[in-house]
Amino acid sequence: MSNKLYDQYKAQLSKISDVSHSIAVLHWDKETYIPKKGIQRRAQQIATLSGIAHEMAISKDLGNLLVQLNEGNSLTENEKKNVAQSLKLYQKITKLSKDHVIKLSKTTSKAFHAWHKAKEAEDYSIFAPHMKEVVSLKREEAEMLGYDDHPYDALLDAYEAGEKSANLDKLFADVKAQLVDFVQEIAAKDQVAHDFMDQSFDKDAQWDLGIDLLQQMGYDFDKGRQDIAPHPFTTNFSADDVRVTTRIDEKNIANMIWSCIHEGGHALYEQGLLNENYGLPAGSAISLGIHESQSRLWENNVGRSRAYWQANFSNLQARFPQMAEVDTEAFYKACNLVKPSFIRTESDELTYHFHIMIRYEIEKGLIEGSIDAKDLPEIWAQKYKSYLGIEVPNHKMGVLQDVHWSHGSIGYFPTYSLGSFYAAQFYAQAAKDIPDLEEQIAAGNMLGLLAWLRENIHQYGQLYTAEELCVKISGEPLNFQYFMDYARAKYGDIYGLSA
Amino acid sequence: MSNKLYDQYKAQLSKISDVSHSIAVLHWDKETYIPKKGIQRRAQQIATLSGIAHEMAISKDLGNLLVQLNEGNSLTENEKKNVAQSLKLYQKITKLSKDHVIKLSKTTSKAFHAWHKAKEAEDYSIFAPHMKEVVSLKREEAEMLGYDDHPYDALLDAYEAGEKSANLDKLFADVKAQLVDFVQEIAAKDQVAHDFMDQSFDKDAQWDLGIDLLQQMGYDFDKGRQDIAPHPFTTNFSADDVRVTTRIDEKNIANMIWSCIHEGGHALYEQGLLNENYGLPAGSAISLGIHESQSRLWENNVGRSRAYWQANFSNLQARFPQMAEVDTEAFYKACNLVKPSFIRTESDELTYHFHIMIRYEIEKGLIEGSIDAKDLPEIWAQKYKSYLGIEVPNHKMGVLQDVHWSHGSIGYFPTYSLGSFYAAQFYAQAAKDIPDLEEQIAAGNMLGLLAWLRENIHQYGQLYTAEELCVKISGEPLNFQYFMDYARAKYGDIYGLSA
């Protein structure tokens, strides 16, 4: 009997996934191929399907089924985990009133347009009242969802299930205690040469190089494709159709290269989920932080390593004759330039975390009520001065640079740092488990690493929580020390710091 | 009060359209960009959305709303027409039992695979039992739907609302009485030269020429795009997003040219519907026959005319140097080669109608029970011998060439001929209303014709039936004589027949 119920549950989740993946197709097309005038109706079509998917996800039938299954005892361990995860999600989304969902959707839609206008005008005051309203709704949301210690935890959980602000406080205390000083040590040294990066790079050759890099990583083009989009992203319609996009700027080859590897890392995770678990928690990524660990691991731990460019620099040189005189070591150093800057998405892999820390501190303050939305530009400027030592020139390059808050995404930013920190911890373990990992990479063989990721991470989906997975892999929960060790070894060498 | 109900009705239809257009996006992607292994889950996603759209379309709420609105009397004329059309459709689809819909879907899914296998193997016997089952279900369907005179009418109505087999019988009697003889007259004459068509034509240059031709027709690339697909088609996600696809074969430039113009004609119809009528009958094409009239008018009446190539041949020559020695008149004649052949989709615009007539006679016989599915190859061969004078070499080039029956599409084929016949009648009227139409076309100006089509046909959607529209435009219902007059004038000239 229970198996029949479990089959019903699987069928219902599969249908919900069909709708949500269809929404993803509509989005993908909107970002890649849609003709100019088709956008308006497309937004309406996406809204209609989203409404249908939401109704399916909160249906009483599904709720009853989940409760029944959860109370039964004829399920396998993995089946139990799936049901428990689904029930947790169901209870969470049904805690939000329909009124709230509609109000938030309307508010963020207006906030997004206001943010856009404010950014163009470099004037935060245009966005401020909308930000205030978004924060107020998100505070209400935290109360509806409930929490033990801090209201921020209720919001964080949507992006990083099980993560707590108490833990983030500790992590960012480590960042402050160790990384701020380390970056200052680097700043005192001579800057690495990077003028050869500021050239013009043929677009077609960039595209071809990107495809080569994806192929080398083991990205399966029978289960995906790359297209051009204004803001690179990865999307999946099943584990057998995982697509990446890239942007190509003739003046900025770095942008294409590491965005391509980054999205490729996300895509390998999705391609590594088991297609048989379509629609189930076991067939879905654990959290944004774990997702980001996969993109960052490939982008930074691999894609900005000396070994990686030992393998790939001759390909790059063959495609761009203007790089003929540059040597591999110089290129390796240039792609690891560390320099405080204003824009998060353009920052290096060390100072990046100051950008996140600032956003985290602000978000937490907004949600607990210790910061008022109207004061953000001043607080922003003050924190950038204090952590990065730079004076923010305007709101566009400051508090208005990111779209997230206008979407109501509060609690999202920390997952970016979590991603890098998990990546360092996972990569350290992979290097232990594969003694010649660096040699493999230097020889252009990335498949040993991919197999390790598949086996240790990808295949499980949500059968483990982020913390369980981290302990399973490395024997301990997330520990910032791995990142710091990686940073010290790599950048100490590049910048000639004493160990 | 009634207006509030009408708004509800519009909102419901708009939502149904959102879902059905989303399905169209999933299909479009499946035919253009999907990676190989993504196809299986995509089929499932399409099935799920189709089920949702169907549930919405047969919902009791919608039915009640339609009955209430139809009985009320505070609507405008156009609102009344919309409601009446929606109610008619609602009553029709709710006549089919859920059992039947599911059974048909399963049967045709198997039949399609069997057809594919049978075609590969050139062996109809593999497909025969499936065809028998499809026919049996379609006969049941005709009984469920109901009809006055002939069960075939019930099926025909799904593709060509209001059309009757009694009328088709008359049309095809005219085809037999006049067109068969005329084609024999042509066959007795010397064949036009066409060897210069059998060359290799650069693919990129073909693509560019196709884009030029679409642009010249007035196809709006801000509301659409062209992509490559194995079987060219047109699809629309709103009047503001209407996409065409084409196939490019280096060895067959004719294929690209007239397929491009044909799909362009379909697309102009969809782009000419009013976006404000999104989801309503007034925002939807009348019937397949009227749709096909738009593609055929552009493909044949325009795109195979002397004037058209006076405008465009120099562009073609500039793109294909191997055509430098060919003159416009020779090219015009070559693209109007008339020659009996086996494959419907590759036939000329005259013998094409024999292919349709044969399918129509067979379909009617299957549905009334006078023909048994197992006998199709013999009947097929006999009719091709009799109407086209050719011996069918195998089942693949005969009875298995078309996919339609395996999909359960019985009643569809006649709309292809109706399209050509309507096209001739409409074009004759356009030529009366625009005295210098031929000169405009010869000068490369197609926009006068497009404006005429927009004004007389496109803007109305289903506010008129096919017959009402035809009478409104030309003063009489569909009359085969227009096609025959067009054929005699054009081909009499090309082949030097006495008038």
C-alpha cells in the first residue's frame, strides 16, 4: 500500500517539476532568443505557469499524501529522506499566506523597476521607499515562517537550508580576523603584471575557446548547450538538459573565460544529478551554497590554478596571436590579481568575501531592525571604506549595484561566500583522495576530478544536508580554515609573501 | 454585470492561451535547439502541460460562464461572436469522453512509432494494425461529436470549422473534371529547362537570401525570428512573437526558397492578428484552410510569379555566381515545372491537388467503412496510377510518406487544397482592388499586398467563418474556378498551350 502512495507522491512531484522546468524553458528563451516585442506576453505566460506550479505545490492532496507517507514505515531510507524533505518544504511554503505571496510579488515587481530607474539615475532615494517596503514584507515573512534564534535564519533557510546566522557570524568573524589583514599584506607588495589582458580578443575565437574549456571539464553537450545571454546563467530542464549561457566582450576575455568555467561548474552538478530522481529532493541540488561550491571550485580552485593554465595556455595562445609573447606563469599571475574594487561581480576571489560580508551585515541589520533602509548609502560607504579601504564614488557603483534586494532576495548573498568556503574544503579533500590531481589537471585531464565530484557530491542531491555532506566528505563541518590555507598558499606564492 | 463576466471570460481564455503558448515554446525548442538527450523529458513536460491546458479548457466554471454570457444580452457584436465561438468549441471538446482522449493519445503515440518503423522498413504491414485502431477510434469520435450528413464532417470540423464533405466532393469533382485533363495537356508539351536548379548552393548565402525574402514580405523580425529545423514550421507564442523555421539543403535551393516564403505567409497571418485579442477567438486564425491560403498565396500566387522574380532574381544571382548565365524568364519557368511525382511535399502546385484528392477519398472511405485499413497500399497504388499516371515503387514513397494518420489527424489533408483554392480566389480579388499589384510586386514592393491581407483577412481572426470571409471578400463562397483560371492563364503561358 505504501508503495502505491509513494508512486503517487513521485508522480505528483514529477508533474510539479514538469511545470517548473517549463517555466525555466520560457525564461531561457526570454534571455537568449526572444524577439524584442515578445517579452511582454512572455512575462505574463511565466506568471501564469508560476501560479499553476504554486497551486500544485501547496495543494491539500499533496499535503495529506506527505503526512501519510511520513507517518508510515514501509519506505526505504532514501524514500524516507525524500518524503521528509518534501514535507519540510510543503510546511514551509504553506506557512506563507496567499495574501503575502501576492503582495510580495506586486511589491518586488515595482521595486525592481524602481531599482532599475534609481541605478540609471545613480540616485538611491528613488529606490529607498521600495526597499523599505520589501524589508517590511520580508520581516513579516520571517515571523510567518518562524525561527529559533534570529529572524534572519528564517529567510536564509530558503536559500541555504539549515544554515544559521550564528554560524555565519563566526565565519565572517574569521574573514575579518584573517582575510582583511592578508589582503593588506598583498596590497603592500608589487602588483602582478596584467596589461596584456587589456587587449581586444576576437569574439569567435573566444566562443571556441569557451566550448573547448567546457568540453575538457566533462560538460556533456548531448545533455546541454551553450548560448549567448546578456547575464550568464545556468538552467536545467532535467538532468539530461542542462544549459549554460555566456557573454562575450571583445575587450574582456577574462569575463568569458571564468564565467564559462563558473557556469560549467554549476552545469556539471545538475548533469550529475540522477535522472531517475527527476522531481524528487534526491534529484535536486542541496542548496545555493553547495551549488556555488561547484561553480567556484571549477572557476577558482581549478580554473585559476597554475596547473590549469599549464594545460590550457597553449590553446589560448593558438587562438589569440597577440598573446604569443606572454608566458604561462605571467598569465597565471595576471588572472589572480588581488585588488580592492567597488563592484562585487568584478572582484577577485579574496576581496569578494568583503563584498559579501558587507551585504550580510546590512541584511541582518535590516531584518532585526537595527538598520533603516533609508540609511543604506551611508552605511555602505562606511563599510567599504573600513573593509576595502576605498571611497564609493556613487550609488550606482555602491548600494545599487546588485539586483537581489529589489527581487526580495534577502538571505541569498551569504551563499556566495559559503560556496567558496565549501569549495576550498571539498577541493582539499579531493587533492588528498587523488594524489596526482595537480598533475592530472596540468595534463588537461579534468575527468578524475569530475568523477570525484560525481561520486561524493552530485549523485546524492538532497539525500544529505549541506552539513551532513560536508562532514561525510571531509570529516568536519564547514571550516573557514580550508579557504584561508588555500589563499595563503596560493597568493603567498604569487605575491612572494613569507609563509 | 455582464461586462464583469466578460472580463472573467477573457482572463480565463488568456490563461489557457498562456499554457498553450508555453507548450508551443517547448515544441519550438524541441525542434530547434534541444540537446539530443533532453528530448525524452521534454515529451513528458509537453504532455503534462497539455493535460493542464485540457483541464482548463473543459472546466465546468468556464462552461457555466460561457452559457451565462451567451444567454445575456449586454455584449457588443464582436463580444457575442467571441463567446459563441468559445461555447461552440467548449461543447465540442466536452463531447469527447476522458477515456476516449486518453485512449486516442496512447494509441496514436504507439501508432506514430509503428509508422516510423514501417516507413524505415518500407513495410505497411507493420503499421496496418495501428492504422486500423486509429480509424476505429476516429469513427467512434465522429459518433461522439455528431454530424448531419456524413461522419467525416464531424472530424473535418476540427480543422476546417463548418466545412462539409458534400462540398469537398464537389470541389474534387471539379479537380477531376478540369485539372486532370489540363495536366495531361501540359505533359504533352516540352518540359521547361530546370537543370540549373540541380547545383550546389552555399548554405550561408541561402540563409541570407531567405532572410531578405522574409523582410521584403513585411515579416517583422521584432516580433519573430527564423531558426533552422529539420521540418520547417511556423509557431506563435502571441501575435508579437511568431517564429518561422527553415531547412537548408545545399543541393536544393528550391526547398529553402519556397518553404521560406510559405512559412512567411503563415507568419504574416499570425503577426496580423490583433495582440489585444490574445486568447480570444477574434485573436486566433479561422481554420487550417484559411491559414494555408495565406502561405500558398505567398508561396505560389506571389512567390512563383514572373513579377516576383523580376524583383528578386538579381539578388539571387548576386548571392550565387553560378546562376549568372541564367535569365529571369528561364528561372521563372523552372520554378513552375509541372510533373507528376510520388511525394506530396515535393510536388508542383497543380499535381499537388491529386495527392490531396487521393488522401481525401481514402479518408472518407475509411471513416464511412467502405475501405479497410489493411487494403490501403493497393488502393493507394491504383489511385496514383489513375490520377497521376505513375506506378508507386514502394510503401515508403506511397502510403507511408505522410505522418498525419499516425497522429490521428484524419480530416486534415483537404485543408491543404482548400488553402490553394482560397488563395486563388483572394488573390484575384486583391488584383482587382490593387490595379497595379503586379507592377508593385515586380518592383519588390510587397507591402501593398500585405496591407490588403491585413485589412481583409488577418485583423478579424475568427470574427468571420471561412465562408463568411470568402463571401465578404469576393462576393461568393469558395469557387474552384478561380484556381482553374489562375492555373490556365499561368501554365498556358509557360507551356504554350492554346487558350
